[in-house]
Amino acid sequence: MNKKLILIKTEKYVRDKLKNEGSGHDWWHVHRVSNTALSIAKREGADLFIVELGALLHDIADYKFHGGDSTVGPRIASEWLLSLGADKDTLNHIKHIIQHVSFKGAAVKSRMKTLEGKIIQDADRLDAIGAIGIARAFTYGGFRKNQLLYDPSGTIKKHRSFSEYKRKSTASTIHHFYEKLLLLKDLMNTKTGKKLAQHRHAFMERYLKQFFEEWEGRK
């Protein structure tokens, strides 16, 4: 198994597949997650090959764009890795990561088992918070869900199952901050991920304070 060649071909495959994606789940999201995951992995002592490969493939077929079917991503990744001659252990490890990387609701615990998977999950969640996370939230809300920026009459939900979380929501993008984004800081797996999340979380809190002050016409 030629690891270097697998990474080179996988990067091109993912870049070509996601280059025109417009919801914030594009190639540059994958690129940022990959860079962040590798940075964390070097500090945490993880397998760099698995981390980079898993990060590149983590959003290859997001369930949100496939009718809520969370089996599509692992299947497509498996087919791709088999075509490259990846061994069984690598294939199964990557499938597990893709299957469990996504946030599935406030009350749903992560089932990620490996250090490499936990690192990729941290990196993916870091890209959902902070300045880039804010930009991605509004991009996705408008692109995919036709969400309002904010609706004061809406309610915040604590989704208790993945099926409940996947249902079409009428809540505004600002509500999404309270249903997911502001929760991610305390869901980080690694020491490095937790440290990085602190700054990004604080930025979101400042942003929301400014948002509501402007909403009420106080600034």
C-alpha cells in the first residue's frame, strides 16, 4: 500500500468532487480541516496518514445532501479506497471515522473510538465555530435551508436523537448557534482541540452580543 500515492490521489479526487460546492462544505472546508487535524495530530501523537486520509474524506458525501442517509459517505469512501489498494484495516478505520464524525444532536453522545477519529472530529468542529464557523453557518442557512437570519419567535431545541436532529427545521440561523455551535467547545475530545476551541467560542459570544445589540437598535 503506497500511502503517499493514496494521499495525493485522494486529495485530487476530493478537490475535483467538491470544488463547486456552495454550502460551506466545499474543498476549502476539507482543506482547513485537514490542516487543523494534522496540526493537532502532531501534538497528540496520532497516526498522521490516517488523520490526513480521514480528514480528506470526512465530507465526501455528507448525509445532509443525500436525503439524510449517513451510509453514503462511508460507502463512497470505501469504494474509492478499494480502488487504490488500501488495506482492510485502513478502510475500516476511515469508514468508522466518516460514520461518526458529524454532530448528531445536543443530547447524542459521540461514538468515535480512535484517537485519529477524535482528532478529525475536533478539527471539523473547530471549522464550525469562530469567524469561519459564523460565515459557514449563514452560508448554509441561506443556501440549503432558506433560513431567516433570526426570528425572535423561534425556540431553541435540544435534539435528543439523530433522527430528530435531521428533520427539516424552521428555526433561524441564530438559533443554530444555540442548538449546535455554542455547544461544540465542551464536546472537544483532545487537549489541543479544547485549547483551540476556547478562542473561537469567545469570538462567537462577542459576535452574538453585537448581533443582538444591533437587532434591538442599541448600537
